[in-house]
Amino acid sequence: MEPALIALIVVVLLAVVVLAKSVTIVPQAQAKVVERLGRYSRTLSPGLALLVPFVDRVRATIDLREQVISFPPQPVITADNLQVGIDTVVYFQVTDPRLAVYGIANYITGMEQLTTTTLRNVVGGLNLEGALTGRDGINSQLRSVLDGTTGPWGLRVARVEIKAIDPPPSIQDSMEKQMRADRDKRAVILTAEGQRQSAITTAEGQKAAAILSAEGKKQAAILDAEAERQSRILRAEGERAALFLQAQGQAKSIETVFQAIHDGKPDSGLLAYQYLQTLPKIAQGDANKMWIVPSEFSKALEGLGRLGGSDGEQRSWLDVDRAPDGNGATAAPAAAPAAAAAPAQSLDTSTWFDSNLPPAAEQPEAKISLSSIGVEPSLPTASAPRPSLAQATEEVRTTPQLGSGEASPAQLGSGDAPAPQ
């Protein structure tokens, strides 16, 4: 081979090597630290970069993405002298490639050792229960310590998580027993609470049922009493109406009888006849053991005989004077009594059941004509009012004698007879 060809091949190879040393490509999310003659020169960003051959060299390529490192379980002693193994996971990111290369020889190892020592310091002040339940507090303290320490290394710690806390097997068995006992206790408590609530609910239901039953009985009793009250009120009103109508009927009957007596002009003969009818009623009654016949009884019979015309000197009280005719003569006496000769009067029953009755003193039966008993009454005028029933009764009682030796009404009522003349 000729020397010229060999020289050409050497020149080409040298050119290729120089070109390879002069050009470098930085991938995305990475950075390259360049040294010139063994001294830091610059940090290359992603893309194509040119280097001085045999003068510049790439010292390290740094990954700028967030990285996750899981450390193996570290033995840690708690405050209650129990050794537990704790696994930790650290999330970090390189923010300054130059500090990550020149600030520490190996930032991964340094972070692991820093995490172990910080974890022992934090967990050493807690007991097992606090370490198991206080993971959030441990994570916050670890992140704060690591982020503050790794700042000069060009690192940023995003978060620190405790993956597992493994107590010794004996402690795990005791914890399981404790947890089982606690769960059994809670189950018993919940069962008792359920029974208590059931009993309370049942009692409240019974109480509500009893209250509703009592309310129902109370309402029923009230309704029964109200119904009985209404029934008694209606019966009392019916009885009152019946008694009132009966009293009205009796009042109308007495009014009719008194009116008939008033229209018939009763005289001494009628009173003697009524006297004879009253005598049998005096003897009636279970309490009457002895009956005294008044001394005027024979005289009353004689007077009744004279009224009947037995002696021939006096006319009978049944005789009626002849009515004058058109010529002034007197007509022959009628065979029927005077009451029969009078025209019959029809009774007006339209106001019999009228409850608006006048007072007793103003009714017609209270106005007794005293001409039939030998007393000449003073007839009321337009200016003087008619005497009341009490006044007329008082006048009759104060009369000394009724004439022809008859007993007074007061003497007839008391059973005493006047002394014989």
C-alpha cells in the first residue's frame, strides 16, 4: 500500500474522530455538565451542542425528571423500647445539575443516609401507637428536614412517604389479640346498645299505645257523658214541654170552667149544691179515723129543699123567667134549664197552646163575681182597676156570715161548724 493512501486514511479517521468529539446531542429532560481542561465550563441544555475537540468533555449526564427512590426497611427503636422496621419512599428532583455533580459525590447515597438518621430521630420520640397512628406527622418532618438539607446539593424533595412499619412478630400477635378483644368489646357494647335502644323503643311504643288508649277512653267517656247530658237535657226539655202543655191545658180548662161559672151567675143554691158534693170528699183518705158532720148540715138540706120549691112558697132555682115577647107579654117558661135555653158557645182552641199567658191576676177566672154570695161588689170603673184574686179571697174570708146559717168556706176547710142560732 502506498504511503499517500495510508496518510489519507489516517486523515479521514482523524477527521471522523474530531467531528465526533466536536458534536453532542442532549436528550429532552436531561442536562450535561461540560468541563474544559478539567474545569467546569457550562451545562448543556437539550438539543445539538458543539464542543472543542480534545479540550471540552462531558463530565456527567443528569436526569432532570422527578425521581422515586424506595429505601429498604430500616431498624428503628421507639420510645417504648420496641424495634420496628420502617420502609420509606422519597420523591425528589434535580434542580441544579452543576451542584448535583460537584456538591456531593453521590446524592442518592447521601439522601438514603439522611433519611435513615432523620427517621430514627423522629420515631425515637414516639411510642409504637404514636408511630402507627402518626404517619402524617412523620412524613411532614422528614420532608422538611430532607428538603432543607439537600438544597445545597441541587435537589428538591417533593414528598416523603412511610411505606410500612413492621413491629416484631410477638408485638404483632399481641396487637392482633388486643384488636380482637377491642372488636369483641365493641361488638358486645353495640349489642347491648341495640338491646337498650330496642327496649327503649318498645317502652316508648307501649307508652304511646297506653296514652292513646287512655286518650281514647277519655274521649269515649267524654262523648258518653256528653251524650247522656244531651239525652237528659232533651228528656228534661220534653218533660218540661209536656208539663207546660199540661199546665196550659189545665189553665185553659180552669179558664173555661170559671168562664162558664161566671157566665152562669152562680147563686146560693149552686154553692149549697157544691157544698153537698164536697162533704163526701172530706171523709175520703186513709188518715181520716173520725168524721164530724157539721151542725149546719140539716139547715143546708132545708135550704136546698126550699130552692127546689118543695114548700110551695118559693120557686125552684131551676125555673127560668119567661122572656118578653114583642107585645110586652111574658112567654111561657121553657121545659129545659136556663143553661140549655142559652145558645151554645163554641170554644176557641186556637190559643190553647200559646205559651204567652197573661199573669194569673189578670186572667178571667181571677175576677170572681160576689153577687151570688150576698156581697154587693163594687164594679170597677174605667179609672179604678179590677180587684185581684188575693183581694177577692180576703174579702170572702172576712165576711161574717153567708146568710141562711151556712158555714163559711174557711169553716168548711177546717172542719169546724158555727154555733147554732
